[in-house]
Amino acid sequence: MEIVKLQNEAIARIISDEVIVKDTQTLLDFVMSVQYETGYRNIIVDKTNILEAFFDLKTKLLGEAFQKLVTYQLRLAIVGDYSSYVSKSWQDCMFESNKGNNVYFVATEREAVEKLQS
């Protein structure tokens, strides 16, 4: 884990070669562990660290994850390439999420930092 320091807040940047989020419970365990260990509510993780099934809206994993993050007032930026997701429902989900305050789908770490510092 790396820490990105900002003027008013810090962000935990997770670095891993493994899939660490496999379902809603592992996501909750993961973000709560990060918050407990660091005290930070803002987390950046790579898309490759999240099970691909999360990005299939039919599984409803993403929706369940969103609810948990909102409930616990945690913010997550997921860095990755989303160009292969072309369905209108996915594009709408990503657009609405990026307008919100809890989960962001971004292409770069810099974009993630910008979203989480606002």
C-alpha cells in the first residue's frame, strides 16, 4: 500500500498482483481493513485486483458493492481500461457513478486522485 498525500486528506493506493476483491464480502473486508489500518476513507485500486464478474451488471455484485461503500461512507476509485464494456447499461452505470461521490471508474491514477480529492 502506498499513501498519496493531499492538502486536506490522504488516499490509500493499493498495489497488488492478485485479485483481492472476489465478492461483496471481500470488498467490504478489504476496504474496512484499509480504513482500520490507515484511517483513510479514500482508496485507489486497479481494476485487475477485482474479479471480472463485478463488471458484469447481471451479477449485481457492483450494485451491492456500491451500497456497502455508501453505507460506510468510503470512496473507491478503480483504475483500468473500460473500453471493452460497450453496452449502454454499463456506460450509463459508469457515467452515473462518476458523477456521484463514492465509486469512480477512471483510466489513470491521476484521474483517481482528482476524483477523490474533490
